[in-house]
Amino acid sequence: MDAYNELLDSTITHLQDLKRRGVRYIPTSPELLRAVSAPAGESKSFGSKPSERSGAEHSQRLSSAPPLAAAAVVKAVASRTPSEPIVISTAQGKPEAIQQLRERALVCQKCPNLAGSRKNVVFGVGSIDAELMFVGEAPGADEDIEGEPFVGRAGQLLTKIIETMGLTRAQVYIANILKCRPDMPGQSYGNRAPSPEEMERCLPYLHAQIDLIKPKAIVALGGTSVDGLFGKVPGVGISRQRGKWREYRGIPVMPTYHPSYLLRPNPGNIKRECWEDMLQVMERLSMAINEKQRGYFLKSQ
């Protein structure tokens, strides 16, 4: 299935790049439309049944055929309708522009349910001249109280990762796609993932932050964050997306695990995988990497 997965990933990336460039229609053919409309279990569009082929022949046909999930991918990408962009003038300077954007976010009522339940709008924190930006999905209970992103247990681990990279929280910029904690009607505790619609309504604030800060690299923390930026792709989780550079608004993006995922009991090798992603980020930013950093979060630890 490696050939199939590679082809699917390439299709997803290509469609998302086309959408970011403003392409709304993709030329196709009746054969392709019939292929992508076929149920996942059918393979007659590509010749004989898999059981009648040799393994090598099946792999070759699969790698050259349009992925059966392409219809779902097209639907997922096309269904994302961006909210009205927020344009902030920098004529008075970047600090003033960021403050103006913050003030707009603090009184935002785009999601009445979130505005009615939040304690604070969690705008973002860090250097507005940062080369590196971290983007999470949404504030949790601790963040809602403090009004600052990543201050709970997951935030403490993120701080440790940043410091191990040789940086401080004050040198990077940390934000979420959603600036308000997702509401939990009828519950006094717990968190839920933000909905695609909530993230879509809030994305203009993040876009304005990115455009004003102009980081040289972005780290997308967790699958929900990646889905919020690039669109949800059925069956493609963070474990298949992490470690592979992508591009968003002209800026390189490294998807990786959310810090809360690393806090699970018996996390296995995912801490090391996350750190390998950070090493790629450091190399991209031409940061010096010592042997201790290269060996951090090894299995033996």
C-alpha cells in the first residue's frame, strides 16, 4: 500500500497548493470521474480483480491509477470557504498593527456560543519578530483562564522543547487557530476539538498574525491544527503527515505531534519522532545543533 499512500499524499498536497493559488476548477475526464466515484471496494476501473494479479502487477497499476479517495479529497478541499480576510495596516509600525489586531480579536463575536462561554480571548504570545511560530488548535481550560496559549501541562512540555532547541518562549511566537476555548455545554470540565467551521471563522486572525510576524518557519502542533490549516483529509492522520515539510501562505510548515499527545502513558517513540521534526526545523533556520540536542529523546532515554 506504500505506492497508494504516496500517490494519495501527493494528490492531497497538489490540490491544496492549487486551492491556495486560487484555482477553483480542475480539468478532468469521464474516465477519472468514473474512477473516483467508484466505491472503495471496486477495482474494475483499473482492470482485473486484485486477486487475479501478481503482487508486482497490482502495485504497478495502483501507483499509476488515480486514488479512489480522490473524490473525498476534492470535496474536502473545495468545501473550505475562507472567511473575510482581516487587513491591518503597518503604516504606524508592527507593534501598533499587532495591537490593533489583538483588540479586534478581543471583541470578536463570530461564534456566539464561544464568545458567551469564554473567560478570555487567547490571542497569542511571544516575539512579533520571531523567525519561528508554533500553531496549535485551540485553548484549553488553563489557557482560557490565563489568556495565554500553552500554559498547562502540554504547554510546559512545549516550553521544554523550545528551550532544548536553544530558544525561549519570548523568542518564538505561539498561537492557536481558534482564539476561544471550545465551549462544553452542560459540562464543568473537559475539552473538545474545535469544529472545522469554528476554525474557518477564526482563521483570518491567524492569517493576519502570520502576515504581520512573517516567520521563517511554522510548526503545526497536532492533527487538528494541520487539518485547520490545510483541510481535513479522510484517513490521513498526523502520524502520516509529521516530518514532511509543507507550505502555508508562502511559509514552510512542519507538522508534528501535539505536546498533549506526548504526555500519554507509554508514548513509545513519538517523543523522539517529534524531536526529529524539531531538528529539521532547526536545520531549516540554520540554527547550530550540538550532539546533546541530536541525541535528545532517544529510545534509551
